[in-house]
Amino acid sequence: MRTALVIGTGLIGTSAALALTQRGVVVHLVDHDPEQARTAAALGAGTEEPPAGPVDLAIVAAPPAHVADVLTDAMRRGAARGYVDVASVKGGPRRELETRGLDLSAYIGTHPMSGREQSGPLAATGDLFEGRPWVLTPTRDTDTEVLNLALELVSHCRAVPVVMDADAHDRAVALVSHMPHLVSSMVAARLQHAEEAAVRLCGQGIRDVTRIAASDPRMWIDILSANPGPVADLLGDVAADLEETVRALRALQSSDENKRREGTVGIEDVLRRGNAGQVRVPGKHGSAPRVYETVAVLIDDQPGQLARIFADAGRAGVNIEDVRIEHATGQQAGLVQLMVEPKAAPVLEAALRERGWAIRQ
């Protein structure tokens, strides 16, 4: 691939353009908002100049509701040899293109499984997709050359290609992305009118659960409007679990010992099923999840503290597998949780104590 046209210079489109440009591909940028395209070009994602002729690959980074229209226009004017879209829903746009009688041998639906809470070109980075799954949904009609161009795009973005059926993809993202976003938003909504004294008690747990609720509602309306059925089915299942959990909690309030026992069984059931589901979430680098020990270190909120901890861990020969930071409410201090292999935990703890760090047990 030597040339590409990115149609839509938001977070995903600009990030893909940055990755391609960094690998020597000449990228042309276009957006319904010319200011966004100018911003992406200023960031080094490509040029606003229109291509002199058909490019190798056109990448449509429009909201799901507009993907079919944008692709139809690009394909009818022969903008490229191959066409992909990066929308988060795949079945609907393809069926809409089919109803328009387009030759879809030059098209393949794709979806990079990566993003951020921020949107727009200023949030884009050239490494946004690195190491992340990038779903490809070819059909028997997909031309081999177009599939190879899509694979080259994924390679340039240093993502991991995953081939799926379009409808299977839509059911999967409903489960792992769309439904969790709505649940996160519902939990976060409980905080909107909560007493300030209660909100000040927020810890890492509520931050983890509500983090994705910060995303742009307009973008999510577009996404959910394109995949409502599978998401509604899943939320129906969640609603049934919620009803059972509420009944179990009410039973725990009862003065009847048998009812309290039933309530305990109900709560234990949902918690254990949660345990069983959580362990299926892929771990580091997409491998099977592993169990790590946590070494918790109290730090002041000052420049260089994290760098010192990582340097001291390196001197001790310990690899930090993951890290979390919990900030103390009302204080310029925090708790850094360092996740390491179990056998490395005592080594790291001793090394950090020796260097003056305060370890929390």
C-alpha cells in the first residue's frame, strides 16, 4: 500500500492515518468538518490535498449510521482499489450496501477494538491500535487483493487481525463493549444527585466501574442505534439478574432465618458467577489471565515518584506486570499498587523498604 484516503478524521480515522503516515504511506484526509481535517493534517496525519486518482485503500471512519452513505459515494466515484470501514457495527452497514446493488468484492468491513474516552483528532495517537485486536469480516465475495490491503492496514497499525462473521462480531461487541458501556453509565448516573459527602468517599472500585461512562453520548447513540437488538437481549438478561439480586437482598433483611439463608444463597450465586466470568477476561498480551501478587506503596503526589519506584524495582530485578494508582481524598498522596509474579513480591517489598518506601500491608 502506497496511498490511502481516510474519510473521517476523528479519533480512529486520525490514529490510523498517523500510523500509516509514520510507515511511509501517503495519506489524504477528508472530513465533513474541514476544521477537523485541518487539525489532523497539522498533527502529521496526512494531507488535505485530494488525491490525483484512485488510492490503494479508502478507510471510512464515519459513525455507523453514515457508513453506508459514505461508502456508496466513495465506491461510485471510484475513489480507491479497495474499501474498508472501521465502524463498531458490521452486519447492518453491509446489508445496507447490498440493498443498493453495489459490487462488494472491493469492500471489507473491519473494526479495530481500541479507543479512548476522548474523541476527535486531538485525542489521536499513532500507537492507538498497537497490540489490540482488529476484526476483519470478509465474505465469499471479498476480493483477495482487498483482503490483503486490509491486512496490510492492520499490520501498519501494529494491531492483531481477527477474522469473524459480521453478525457474530455484532453479538460479541454487544457483550464486551456496548452493554458494559450502558451499565457503566447507569451506575455513574446514581452519582449525579448523590450527597457530596458520599461522592467524596469514591475509591478505585467506583472509578473502575464508571470510567467508560465519560465517553461522548452522541457517539454512543450512533453506535447503539446500529446494534440495538443484541444489546437489548443482553440487558434483559442483566435485568433478570438484578431482579433476583434485589429479591435476595430483601430476603437478607427478613427476620425469618430460612429467608435469610435463601438470600445468602442468591447473593453467593451472582458473586460466584461473576468470579467465573471475570477469569475468562484475557490477561496481559491477550494470554490467559494470571494471578499476581500486589505490593502497595504509599507515595507523595510529587514529580518523579513513579519513575523512582520503577527504577528501584528494576534494580531489584523485578518486572512490574501491571500498576494501579489510588489517590487519597483531600491529600497530596496516593497508593501505588504494583502487580508482580508471586515469587517476586517479597523480593520487591524488601528492596523498596530498603530504599525508604512505605509499604502498606
